[in-house]
Amino acid sequence: MDKLKKEVRLAVNIDHFATLRQARRSTEPDPVFVALLAEQAGAMGIVTHLRGDRRHIQERDLRLLREVIKTKLNLEMAATEEMKKIALRIKPDVVSLVPERPEELTTEGGLDVKRQLKQLIPFIQVLKKAKIRVSIFVDPLNDQIKACRQAGVDLIEINTGRYAELKPESARKKALEAIKEAAILAEELGLEVHAGHGLDYYNVKPIVAIPQIEELSIGFAIVARSAIVGVEKAVRDMVCLLKRD
Ligand code: PXP
């Protein structure tokens, strides 16, 4: 492993600012404006999930984000033909492949890479040919991590959702161990390691302590805190927590 980085990069998922806007089919809050504020406050990337049902982020947001953000645009999407065409048009820096179920409140788990490997390989190749880095949102399971390598991605995002949700403490500890093991394996396989889902101001520190993890994707907790203290403070406070002690 290279020298331990002093901090983990924060990528802010801005979807739920768009959820608020769409609740009134309004023009505010504009997630594009929020993305610029987040960058100014220390975010090193902006993440958006364009869903098939367009419940929050719209194609207009993606087009503008591509133009204005200065860090990295990460487009989360399902591996569908529709989304592939959009990604090739928008050219985000990173595409993160996620499973998507229309009725879900949020992404419910990692992609079953093992089962979909045959379809994923050519899908990923097309994106990589267009110079888009490809990531897969994956559960911390050894066989799934190995399948990510076979799928040809450069990086993975380990699903921290179970760790974030689980009680009691013993179950949570086990989930944390699984993430640590998955991170070690991924690094051994030459994959850049990111993580995310369900992380907040209270549970993020043990994840930051995992040396292989380079970037965290955090959305809901930052959006919720922004409503009370403003976007810049909410982002800055999270950036502080992502510093390694
Ligand atoms: N990573 C992925 C793949 C996601 O789908 C989401 C939710 O959109 C996140 C990270 C961020 O999760 P949260 O909103 O719980 O911080």
C-alpha cells in the first residue's frame, strides 16, 4: 500500500436537493447551485443519480453540472441502454453502476456483478472507450469484488449501507469487518476503493480509518444538515470528519 493519505475525499451526492425541487415542480433549490457551493466548501466530487423515473435529477441538471463543476462529476445510473446513451452524451468523469428498482426509496444494495457479468463486460467497455472511468456499487462480499475485477472496472464503491443501519453494536462491528476485508481484497486486485451509503456525521469515522478507502460518497446526511446550517457549513463539517487522525 502507498503512503496513507491524510484524508479521504468527499464526493457529495446532491440528489435530494433535486427531490425538494421536484416536490413542487419548482426551479429551487437548484442542485447546480448547490454543487458549486459544495465544491467551494471542500467537496472533491459531485455525485448524481439519474433515475429511469426522473424523480429527482433531470437531464438539464446533468448538462449544466457537466459545464460548471470543476472537480469530478460522477453519474450514478442503472446499466440500461437509455442511460448508456446519456452517459456517452454527457461524458461524466465517472459512471457508477447501481441496481435500480422503481419502487425503492434509495439504492437498496450492491449490484449483483457475478450474475450480470456477461452483460456488464461489453457495457463497461463502451464507457471506457469513451474515456469515462467506471465504478460499480458493490456489497462487501469477496466473490462480488472479484467479479468487479473481471468486469473490467477501475474502481469500486463498497456499500456501507448495512454497516450504517445495523444494530446492535456487535452486528455493526461485523459489517465493518466485512468492509475492511473487502477493501483489502479490492486493493490487492488493483481496484481504487471508494465507499458510501447511509454514512452520516456520527458513523463515518470508523470508515475513514480504513486505509484503502480513498473517497466517500455521501448524500442524505449532508442534505438534511444543510437545511439547518446551510450547504457550506454542512459540507465543511463533513470534510473535517474525513481527515485521518
Ligand atoms: N452511493 C450510492 C451508490 C448511492 O446510491 C447513494 C444514494 O443515492 C449514496 C452513495 C449516498 O447515500 P446517502 O444518501 O445515504 O449518503
